[in-house]
Amino acid sequence: MLKKSLSVVLSVLMMLGAMSCAFAAEGDAPSSFGYYKHVFIIGVDGAGAAFDKVESPNFDRIFGSNAYRHNAVTEDITVSAQNWGSILTGVTYDTHGFTNDSTGKNKRQAGCENPSIFYYARQKFPDAKLVSFNNWSNINHGIIEYGLGVNKINRKSDPLLTQSIVRYFESGNKPDLMFVQLDSVDHAAHSHGGFSDEYYDAVKKMDGYLGQIYDAIAGAGLMDDGLFILVADHGETTNGHGGNTPEEMAAVLAVAGKTVNQTILPETAHNRDVSAIALYALGIEQPEQMVSSVPEGLFGAEKDKVADLGSEELPVADKLGNFLLKMLDAFVSLFDWIASV
Ligand SMILES: [Zn+2]
């Protein structure tokens, strides 16, 4: 008898287990995500602090009431792979060891040391939708691991890449983690120098791509619980980059989202902090070896809730003040009426 009831209890438990698995699989996103369900990282190669030096209406409308710093700190070496490597792994370049050469040659597989943030996202959320759009395909080849189910899309020009991204969202895709690397600003610096008209023109065009990408994401309703990040790997001088001048070692870091404060990020903010911000936003615990951090003052209360505070019960002193103001208004109206009779 005991055996029989035990087996009935076990069968019921197994049925319940199977049902909960079925429900979990049907959900839009894994139920244990952090505050944000989507993190979008837009990387602009060679942008440095240049969004501050040109008319950039899209930058202003997206980040003006959010958090940014035009000159966040880069790695000591202002080379692309060294910085994109740190931005995506959260460790410094002397730990990850990526170079432009190695990332072109070595196909990176899942299970390596110093994994990218895509690895941690996949570990925590087996069903997460992960995507990476590159102009410079070294990142998709040699930094972001194969074998994680990251949808890797490479296009040789920024207009084509932007078009692909816009279409991707128009087709109803809702990625949990997205990385984008655009390259035309760096190309302009290599051809004409970092203080040239051509360079600044490229940054202005980049502001247009930024707006198109943001609008595609927001238009799909994904900014309701999405975090939108802009970051550069390094800046440029007359001879391009690679040195340690202030221009080369400055990189824009800008973040927009519902709980992002309207603030200038502290001068200690690094471009590699993107990795910490992304994991934090998705509710993933930061692994020990990562040396990036969420800049102080970046996140606050949910903005809608902040706005709602206005409709809360007023303190007694304010109520009395409002009552007196209304009485005063009434008296003024009465005197006006008497004067007019
Ligand atoms: Zn670069």
C-alpha cells in the first residue's frame, strides 16, 4: 500500500515537473533574466571622443537624458583587437592577449580561457538569442567564440551592416544580447588622419547609422526592457592610432535605458566596463577574473516610477501651503470682480 501511494505521488511529481518544463520552454525569454531582457552594444571603431566634436543629433536624443562620457579610458595599447577583446571579455589586454593578427588567424572556440560575455549569457540562459554584426570580422572570428550559437553576421560596409541590422529587427528578431562593430570612422582616420574633415564627416554619418539602429530597436518595442550601449575601442590622431596620446586613449561610453540616470559617467569609467554593464543588466553574476565594473552612478530608480512619485500623497505642510495658495487665488479673483463692478 505504502509503495503504491509512493508511486502515485512520484508520478504526480513527474507530471508536474514535465508541465513546468513545457511552460518554461514556451516563454518569450528565460524567466530569471535581470532587469533588462535585451542588451544592445554598438561599437564604433576609432570614434574616440569625436561624437562630442561634430553635430550628432542622434547621439544627443538617445543619450542626452541618459548616461555618457566622451572620454572613457581605453586599454594602454590603442589597437582594435586589444580593446574589443577587453570590451567583450572584461579582462585587460595583457590577460586576454588578442592582437589584430591573432584574431584574424585563430578561430576562437567555446571553452577557452577569458570567455566573452556571450559565453556567460549562454551559460545562464540556454535559450537566449545571441547575435553579433561585424564590419571587421576579426571580432566574430577570433574574439567571440564559435560553438555558443551566436548568430554571426559580417558585412564589408557600414551602410550594408546597418541595413542588415534594421532588417533583422523588422523581421521580428528579439535578441537578448547583441554586439555590433562599425568600422567606417576608423577607415576615414587611416586614409585621411584623425583630425581631417573626412574623419569628422564619417563620424556625422555614423551618428545617422546610430539613429537608424536605435529606431529599429525602439520601433520593435525592445527599449521598454532594453539597454542600449555605445562604445569606441580607441580614438585617433593625425597618424591614426596605436600610441598613447589623450586623443587615442579616449573612447566614448554611453548608455540608455529605463533605469539609467541622467549623468556624466565618472572619469574612472573604462570602455571595457561595457562587459560588466551588460552582465549586470541581464542579471548574470560577474565572474571573478573580470576586472571591469559598472561605473558609479550609472543606474538609478526606474524612470517611470520616478515620474510617478509626483502623484503620491503630499506631506501636510505642502497640503496647507496649497490650501493657502488656493485661498489667495480666490481672494484675488474676488477683489478683481469687486474692482470691475
Ligand atoms: Zn580600432
